[in-house]
Amino acid sequence: MTYDLSIPPRPTSDGTRRANIRPGLHVRIVLKQDQPTGKLTEGIVKDILTNSPTHPHGIKVRLLSGQIGRVKEIMP
């Protein structure tokens, strides 16, 4: 499922802090190829790939689908 950033996102937790991300969490990420457009892809976190506690563009994760990207929204 993909979303357009022109639609205002619902308020969610901060995807730039590793402490907020855990496997099984429902998130929206931006894939590398979608960075210019900002198109979001929704899924469930399988693995956390960023080792540092924070990242300004979002924590990098792998979804259950195998897609890799940076967390932009954490779904409620």
C-alpha cells in the first residue's frame, strides 16, 4: 500500500529515534527509489537496520515484505 505526502499524515511517534521502533510495529516508510517523490509504503517492521540511536531522515528498517526504507510514520 502506498500513500501520497500531499495528504497530511496523522500525528504519530517520531520515526527518527530507534527507541520508538520495534519488530512487529505498523509503519510507513519511504523507499530509496521513492525519496524524490516522498511516496510512502506501509508495512510491518521485521528488522531494524540502523544501529545508531537516532537518524535525521528516519530509522532504516526491513518490512515483512522485504522492502527496505526509512520510517516516516508510526501507525497508531
